[in-house]
Amino acid sequence: MFRTFLIACAMAPSALAAEASAPVTIVIHGGAGALEKGRYTPTEEEAYKATLSEALDAGYAVLEGGGSALDAVETAIILMEDSPLFNAGRGAVFTHEGKNELDASIMDGRTKAAGAAAGLTHVKNPIRLARAVMEKSPHVMMIGAGAEEFARRQGMDFVKPSYFRTELRWRQYKDALKKEKEAADEEKESDAPHDFKYGTVGAAALDAAGNLAAGTSTGGMTLKRYGRVGDAPIIGAGTFADNESCAVSATGWGEYFIRLTVARDICAQVEYGGKSIAAATTDVIHNRLQQSGGDGGVIVLAPDGSFVMDFNSAGMFRGVKQGDRKEVAIYRE
Amino acid sequence: MFRTFLIACAMAPSALAAEASAPVTIVIHGGAGALEKGRYTPTEEEAYKATLSEALDAGYAVLEGGGSALDAVETAIILMEDSPLFNAGRGAVFTHEGKNELDASIMDGRTKAAGAAAGLTHVKNPIRLARAVMEKSPHVMMIGAGAEEFARRQGMDFVKPSYFRTELRWRQYKDALKKEKEAADEEKESDAPHDFKYGTVGAAALDAAGNLAAGTSTGGMTLKRYGRVGDAPIIGAGTFADNESCAVSATGWGEYFIRLTVARDICAQVEYGGKSIAAATTDVIHNRLQQSGGDGGVIVLAPDGSFVMDFNSAGMFRGVKQGDRKEVAIYRE
């Protein structure tokens, strides 16, 4: 339905030389969705791009300093969680009951260790908790009040639920509620949730030691109910990383990303099908996801430093930094 | 570490003829773990085998009557949830706080629709709720109190938390708590949770229309804390089904099954690697899972009616019914 926007850049000429010469790289996204040109004013666009740029710089600085891919991913995501612009941490969308419920996950491509947390309401930086679950517990996934009890014992920063609230998101929530009510009155299905189901932040990084990592953090879908969880905290759906294949963070209509195990499927096509990350991503996003009726996008990073930022929605907040190359973008270009 | 127990049975001589001639089949498991011979008395063994046999018969009757693979999977799992013998529904293990918290998921291989629920404390049959999430909501996964609110609106059977409690599980819980305390006093890590982290029920079925389905239900790990969720409710980890490759339900040390996306990985090796389900399962269970330090097992069913029941633990409660063939087993044999 939309033409592909795709950057695929193989940096290393030979597979053998790849790992030694692979450039440290960070790729990020800030959500995909109905981002047609003109949706944002030039001032708003600049604000988004400035924050994406800042997140890239912060993550890249970690890598340049010899830090790990995991640290770079966490650093970039924390910056986007703390920004009110993105649907993660501060600025998260509201549930049907007017609350913010946050999910995140992270995975280490070197060890395949992973951590995830869902249904958080007081943890300032969900990606930090996902990492603590990975590194400080024998578990991979924790949910709800139990996850927050663990976070408290880990000494993580807690905030009042009102910290996550921004006036823009609150107005969007009220609008969505109103649209839902109007649709109910007219006995038709509301299209409001569809328009508001996007927005998630994520990062994938490759460090100087040749290790990959990926992470994802989200406030989920506006008007979500019943403890709904999307793909962001699901290893294999929203996040996957394996040094043997690739690192992926996804954003979009989470239900489809879970059913298709999008992040794992891209890496599996690389691992077992011998595809490039570009070919694997094209198949998953433009064939499988498209045919199933889902939409959204992914960032994908390979051990040789090649990367893809691809989506089948109108746009995706995204950026990459690798050596002298730095790009941020919102729309199809 | 243990010799493989494996049944692989290709029923159709040619791939082309496979779908038309594939026999309706149901495969089930009731958990894998440290099931050395002699762990159970002959009377206990008979009780387990009788319930496995009953679940096979109930699921197979659905298939023989022209029912769907989904219905067969749900029917067999409900029977095991209702039995106090297995760690799912009634007879679930206890959390660290002495509660029963239940998780389940189900997937339709025809449509790749899926449903999952986690952190349930009052829903009598978690697998029914997983199916309702799949069929009666736009979501794939719901957790905690929100999931139970949805279940209530769907008119599902609710029970008091005490319904799930059995005296055997309560004694195991008290023993595990005591072992944990002793270990803490001696400042060493307790091995109690390791011994009690198994037990999950699951089923995979192939119906007369050639459709696959899989489902999994569990009470999780004894002494689990902090809202820990294992692989059972994670699509791609504990459950996966796709008519194009295979249907899988897993049981074992859930953290490893999530990291390795075990259910999806087996189907991905079939789909992209051109492997048989037997070869794919051997690689995932005996190479990847084994090397990572995890243990447990899977049941796998292919569109041609071939199936595998394999594990790297000492035993796995399991059974299959296909035409005149019916088998139930516990130990390696």
C-alpha cells in the first residue's frame, strides 16, 4: 500500500572480514504509523528530529567509548523514554481507564540473555527494569505489581503515575474516548484505536567487540483494555538479538507482530534461509505483515554493520549513526 | 546428558499426497522434568496414564467427529487443567507468596490467530480464556486483573483461589520454602526451585481439514516471584502453530524456552531450513537447549501427520492418538 522506504548498507565486502572490520553502529526508532507528510508542523518535526539525534549521539558515544551494545541500547532508549514526545515512559498513551501502563524488553545478542517487564505503572524507565530482570534475576519476564516489587528491591527510580502524563496524550485519550462513544452510539466499530495503536521506541546496536543488542519500550495502544500486552515486551515479537543472525526492534500493530513472531522471523530467515537482512525484512514486513493486515516497521542490524529501517506504514521515526554517517527521518523519503 | 526419546513417524509417502491423506492426530504432554523411573509408585503412574489417556480420547473424539484442531486442543487441555495431577488449573504449583497464578496460550495454524493470558488467579480454565482472547477480542495477550475482567465479561467460569489448591502441591510449596530458607541460612543458592520448575500441559492437533493447532497451560514454577511469566503464554516460545510448518507445545525451564523462541525455532527450521520436524526438534532440544543449560521437552506435529515427542530431561508425561495407534508414557523408554 505504501512504497518501501529502505536503507540497506553492507559495510564489509567479505563475510570473513566482517566481524573484525564492522563499524560500531546504533539504529533507533520512535514509532511507526500514519505519519503522512504535513501531520506535524516544521517546529514539531524539528523537536522529534532533535530528540532522535540526541538519542543517537548518546548511544553512539557509549559505543565509541568502547561500551557494550547493551549499554548503548539502554542509553538511547532511556533518552526517548524521558522525552515527552514518544509513546514510552513520559508521554505514554493512556489506557481505556486513563492510566499509563508501560512495557519493555531487551536482549543481548552475545549470550541470548533477555529481560522483559509488562504492565508497569510507577517505574520511571521500563527499559532499565527489563535489563535488571535479565541481569539480576533468574527470570526473563515479570508483570504488574510483582515486577514493580522487584524494581523496588533493585532500587530503581519510581515516579507517581502523573509523571508519565502529558497534556497532548491526555487530549488524544479524551478524543479517542469520545470517538469510541460516538461509534458505539452509531453501532459501528471505532477507528480511533487504530489511529492510536502506534508509537514505541527501540534501538539496536553493534559494539566494538562485535556484539549485538536490541531493546524496545512502549506505552502500548491508546484505549487498551483488560491488561492488553503488545509485542514490545515479547522476546521474538518486538525484540530479538543474536550475534549469529541479527538484532531487531519492532514498532506497529503489536498483535500482528506477536502472531508473526516478527523479530525472530527476520533473524530466522537470515539464519536458516541464508537471506540478507534486507531480503528477510522485505519478506516479513512487505509480504507477511502486509498480507496479514498488520502494519508497522522494524530496525534491523547485522553483525557486519549492515542495517535496515523499513516499514509498511506511512512513516516511522528513525535514525542511524555509523562512523561519519548520521541520519534521522520521519516520513517516506 | 540423557539419551533422546523420540518418536518420529512420517505417515505420508509424498509431500503432495500428504495433506489429503494425513490422519487426524492429537499429541499431548503433561510436563517434563526429573522424572526418573521409581519417582512415582505404580498406582501413581497408572493415575497419570489414565488421565493422559482420557485427554487423548476426548481430543481425538473431537477430531473423529469432524471437529477442529482448535477444539481438540482445548478439550484435551481442559481435561488436564481440571485434573489435580498436573501443574495447570487445579493442582497448579504455588508462588512464593502461596498463591496460584496461571498462564495459557493457544494458536490456530490455519489463520495464525493466537490468544494468551497470564497471571490469572480466578479463571477456572485458562486455556478457555486464551481462546476467548483470540476469538472475542482484537488482542493477543492479556495479563492479570485486566485479563480476568475480560474473562468475566465473557461469562467464563470463575472459582475461588482455593479451588486450585491440592494438598500435595501445598506440601511441595512448604518443602520448597523450607529448602530455600535452609539454603539462605547456609548462604548458598537453593536448588528447590530447580526441582519444581516443570509441569505444564499442552496439546497439538491435526484435524480432517488439514489444519493444525497448539495450546499450552501452566501454573508456572514453584516459588516463582515478582509476577514471573514463563514460556507457556508466550507465542513463539511455549506455543506456535502454522499450517505451513508445524504445531508445537513446550514444557520445561521457561526462561530458556523464551530466549531460544523454542516453538517458533522448530517451525522456522522446518520452514526455512527444509528440515523434518524430527531433525529440527533434535537441533533445538538436544543442541541449542542443551548447550544453553536449559531442559524440558516439546510435542511437535506436522501437516502430514508426522509427530515428535522429545525432551532432554529424564522424562515427560506424554501421549499420542492417531488411527489405531495410541500411546502414553512418562519415562524414557
